[in-house]
Amino acid sequence: MIQHLKIGRSAQETVNQQNKVKDIVETILADITARGDAAVRDHSQKFDQWAPESFRLSALQIQSCLNAVSSQTLKDIEFAQTQIRNFALAQRAALCDIEVETLPGVVLGHKNLPINSVGCYVPGGRYPMVASAHMSVVTAKAAGVQRVIATAPPFGGAPHPAIVAAMHLGGADEIYVLGGVQAVAAMAIGTEYIQPVDMIVGPGNSYVAEAKRQLFGRVGIDLLAGPTETLLIADDSCDAEMAAVDLIGQAEHGPGSPAVLLTNSPSLAGAVPGAIEKLLSWLPTADIARVAWENCGEIILCESIEEMLIEADRIASEHVQVMTRNPDYFLDNMRNYGALFLGHRTNVSFGDKVIGTNHTLPTLRAARYTGGLWVGKFIKTCTYQRILTDEASAMIGEYCSRLCEIEGFAGHKEQADLRIRRYGQRERQ
């Protein structure tokens, strides 16, 4: 029997907060739609105390940021981007154009075409999320996107040098220092100085996620990435210290970040709260992580591995870390997750920063129906068709004509009948 030893905030509390965010974002988007750059500048000043002469960085400003970053940091950024780029290119190679003759004279195919322009949002309010630049900019360029613009809020009243370095080294064509809803709106709607893009990608806070939701349709989006989630699946092969570190290591993202322990070990379930308290006694980010754990942390005790699998698929977490004797059981059987981290030697932090998979992943149970950001998100798979012979055109036309008649589509039927008359007659001659 599944026992919830610790529960997080209620679904209704989450809905109430979402409604407040929705109203604020609607107001900002309407203002930017009406007033353009002036509204962008006003909201940037209001929320970030940032209103430079130009939000776009010049080549000289970019170089100044690069000069401010240590050589070791630049090497680390390049290493991480190499891992991410190599995996993205391997994924891209798996997307093949096809062309097949499905019937004599009937040729169908598809082409994988990169999106023309993409806007990459890089969070930088509470933490300078350097890694998010890798995940979006590098992956978009690996997909073949021609124009990639990147934006991040100011950090401490100035561009964050390491974020700018990551954007530049990743291949961004334009770099802006602009954050929040105003950044997403400027990229999606366009202003006098910022040409609009076709797609917006990247994680952010609840306001950024809501802005993407409201703008979807006007532009494409990757997914609605809410507060970071982590699910730790563990048996008694995992000790309390490692479980605590891997839970709180993700809870520090923000006060609304769920961290869930799912275990079939009563001793581990009982020991983890104490280990967490010990960790929070010295962790520099404890002020945030403690709130997240207290409000959104959960401990769920199951009787068996099979029960753990059922509960894990129900939760459908963004990150799922598996520290059991046989982690491949979950790889083989689990269906709802953003990304799996298998075994004691790996962890979510590796995926967040450097290992090569993408860290922009589905939250709020969206893993039931979508995966995360990957090179394929920047690719449109577009079909085409060609008929090579009169006989094939007439034959397909006869089927099409009858099917159109069933539906009452007279114009569609005439399209088919015209081909029957023209090409069927040639066939009979």
C-alpha cells in the first residue's frame, strides 16, 4: 500500500497562484503589443531596474564580457557545449528525409527543415543560468536554425559575463540583456528594434512560462517549463545522505520546486528528513531550499518495486533519478518522465549542466504527453507528394471522389473528378 508520509501544497493552492500570474502577464503583453519598445523599456525598468540605451549587446560589449571570464570558465563552457552539441548532432542524424513509392506512380516523402528563427530565453534572476544558454542556443544551431537570438536579464545591474560568453560561444546571432515577460514578448511580438522570431524556447519562472503559454500560436514554443521538479526513486541500496543531497540539490531552484522521495525502504524514508535537516544547516542556498522542501517536498513509501513504478508514472516528474539495485527496470518499464538518471553514479546536476542531454524538460505532469527540448523541436517535418503517371492520378482520383461525396465536399470532389476526366481518358486512349 502506498503511504504519503509527507505531502506538498494542495492542487488548489497551485491553481490560485497560477491565476494571479495569468492576470499580470495578460496586462504586460497587452501593453507591449500596444506600445512596443516604450513598454518593453518601462517594464524592464520596473522589474529589473534596467533600461540601457540599447538592450542588444554590441560586438565590443560581448568581447568585454568574454574578457571578464576566466580562461578556466571559458574552457568549462566549451567542454559542456561540446557534449551538448555532439549529442544534438547525433540526434539530428537520426532524423532522415524519406521518399517512398507507396503505389505504382505515387511518390510520398518528407523533409526535415529547420525553423528559420528562434528566440532563446536564459533565466538569470536568482541564479545566472549559464547552462540554459548551452541547452537552447547550441541545440538550435545544431538543428540548422539560421537566426538565433538570445536574451537574459541583467545580473547585479549588468550583463552577466559568463551567460554572455555562453551565448556567444554557442553561436547566438544577436544577444540582448532583457528579462522576464518583456523579453519573451519582445521576441515573439517584435518591436522597432527587435525583429520577431518564429519560436521561443527556454525555461524561466512562472511569469515567463505563462507568457509563453499566452503567446503560443503567435509563435511556437518548446514546452511550458514550470518550477523544477525532481523525483528520487530509491531502495535500501541508497543511503540517506545521498538521497538528501539529490533532493535538496534540486529544491534550491526555487521555493516552488517539488522534490519527492519514492522508496520501498522504511528505514530510508525515516532517515531522510534528518539528513535533509543536517544538509540545510550549512547549505548556502538553504533559505530557498528549505521553503521548497517544507512546502513542496514529499516522501512516499511503497511496498514493492512494482508499486513504485505505478506511482512514478502517475507523478510524471521532470527529473527522475533512480538509485536502486536494478535501475534498468525503470528504464525498461517507466513511461512518464522528462529525463531518467540511472544509478548512483549519475545525478540530475550532471544533466542540468554538462553531460550532454538537454535540461529543458516537461513539468506539471506534461511528461505524460511530451518529451523535453531536443534538436527535433527546432525541426519541421514537412511532407510532399508527387504522382508520376496518368494511371495513378486517375486511380487515386476515383477513390478520392467517392470519399469526398460521402462528406459532401463538392469542390473537393470536382478536384478529383477533373483528374479522372483528363488522365483517365488518356489511359483509355
